[in-house]
Amino acid sequence: MSTLETGRGPRLVPVRGADGRVGWSLVAANGRRLASAVRAYRSDRELAAGIGELLAERAVLRFVLSQREDRLWVWTAHLPARTTRAGAGGGEAVARSARGYLRRDQCRQSVTAFLQGADHVQRLRRLGGGSAPSSAW
């Protein structure tokens, strides 16, 4: 039986803030957080739309790797820009690494793990299953 058939593997879990806004974390099968949402959404419906866009656009996400002040490497994923207006910027930031990494290559490997996890979640969605707590996801 495959990981996909049993439902094991990376999954999206909701994260609700004290202010009632909701975000998400991508969690590996072993429980380790791989990534989290950059923004918090006002409702579950808005969250579902944001997740849908992230998963649909995952092949064209732009990843920026940077080093924080504590010298750990982190990444941020950006959706493509939705306008051709000059100076519009590089698109909306939608996801970020869940932690910092000592080396740049470890950070790049985390990007790969995130993309593989997003692919897994998208396959589960297509099959109508998965561990998403809301049917709207």
C-alpha cells in the first residue's frame, strides 16, 4: 500500500491565532513542520482559497533564500506577479520555511521537501481525501 493510499505523508494543518485569524503549516509525516503561511486569513473560506492558489501555482513559485541576522538560512516562496505594471514587485509572499538552517544547501533541500509535500497534498485533494480538517480545502 502506498503512502498516498494510506493517507500518510505531508499534510496541511490549520493554525488559528488568538485574534481568530487562521493560517496553515505543512507538516511532514514525522511531525516536523516544513513550512508555514506568510499571512493569516480572516476566515476558513479565505484560507481555502489561499491554499488552492498556492497548490495550483506551486510550479511557478519563486523562492528567495536569505540569511537572517543569526546567520541561519531561510526561504520565502512568492506567487508570480499578477500585473505587468512597472515597479509592481515580484509577487505576493505566500509561504516560508518553518525554521532556519545552518547551511544554504540545507535550506535548498527544505525547498525541495516543501514542493514534494505540496505535490503530495495536491494529489490527496484530487483523490478527494487527505487530512484537511475543512471540506473546503
